[in-house]
Amino acid sequence: MTYKIGAGRDVATPVRADNPNGQIATKLRALYLSVQEEAIPDRFLDLLEKLDAVERRSLSDVAE
Amino acid sequence: MSGGMTSEESSFKREMLAALPSLRAFAMSLIGRHDRADDLVQDTIMKAWAKQDHFEMGTNMKAWLFTILRNELYSQMRKRGREVQDSDGYFTEALAQHPSQYGSLDLQDFKRALEMLPPDQREAIILVGASGFSYEEAAEICGCALGTIKSRVNRARQRLQDILQVTGESEYGPDATSAPIISRSFVS
């Protein structure tokens, strides 16, 4: 059994122009990577810091 | 206070941070809009943080977060009706906010074609074809059988081929906003 989509995960792999599945796989990954390669927005870094800080504070409250 | 607990917390946070770029890409691929995708990612982080006791360190954090995001998306869609799936203004928004990223017309066409897929097929092909999950992992994330995922991926691939051939010839189809609606009425 062959999984055409899963085959050849390397984004840089050249795709024959006459292979529609290859083109689809390549474009799907290109679209995905265009977002994945963005820097993590500050809103998420700040959010995780806040969640962490709240948790640490409540833990130290329990300890006292 | 135990120092051990603190270091486990930070490693939970660290692993979550490591998975965030892919989680954002997943959300963006599913929804197509940066603002809504990032709102969904934020909701997912909050949910995951609240449930971190359920997560076993050393298991697949990425798959765990993807599962939470997916469940959150579908639960929000049920609450809001089909609003999340509404593609109105979809490309205008993407183009206005990120002109450099979607500079290739090719990729814009592909993005539009992806948006035309039924949600279950779209998520299946993204998970397997872009997120790097195995069929088994994708089935677990979607809470369905392995055969179901394989068939969804196959149908997604076939439908994308059909759509891209159609839209490739006429560039934009009838027009940018009505094309997805017309196609959808044929495919569902």
C-alpha cells in the first residue's frame, strides 16, 4: 500500500509538473510552513508567562 | 515547596512553546484567517493549561494540543452555527494582512481550494500531509477509525485535484467570493 501524501515529506523535493498529487502535497506543506515559520506572537508568550506566574503564586500561597 | 514540581511546570510550558508554531499553522490551515486562528490557539492554550494534570510528560504534546484545538474548534462551531466556516472576506483579509506570505497566486488558489473541502476532509489531509502525523495519530486526534482517515485523505486529495483543475483554467472562476459557494453546492 502506498500513501502518496505521506511519501516524500521533504518540502524541497522537486515535484514533477504532471503529478497532481505531488503538486497538492507540496502546496499544502508550503501553505502550512508559511505560518509555522512565523515567530510566535507576543500574545502567546505573554499568556504563558501569566499562566505560569499565577500558578506559581497559588502554589506558594498553599505552601504558606 | 518542591523544586521538582517547579521544573516539571516549566518543562510543560517549554514543550507547549515548542509545539506552538505547528499548532498555529494547523489552526490557520483549518480556519484560513489569522485573527480567528490565533484566537483559537489562545483558547487551546488556556484549555490545555487547565488540563495539564491530564498530560503525561514524555508523551506526544503536539498530538495532545492538536486534539484539544480540534475539539475546541468544533465545539465553537456548534455554538456559533456555521460562522467559523464562513469564507466571506477570507482572502481579502489574508491578502490585506499578509501580502508577502501569500504573494504566490498559486498558493492563494490552493488556499481557496482547501477552504472548499468539507471540514473532516480538510483536517485529515492537513494532519497527514502537512503536520507530519501518521494515519494512526491522525485517527486518534480526530477520534475516528484508521480507515476513515485514509478515506478522508483520499477524498480530500481527489477533490483538491478537481477544484484546482477547474479554478486553474478560469483563474478566479465566476468571481472570488461566489466561486467557493458555487463549488460547495456541487460537492456536498
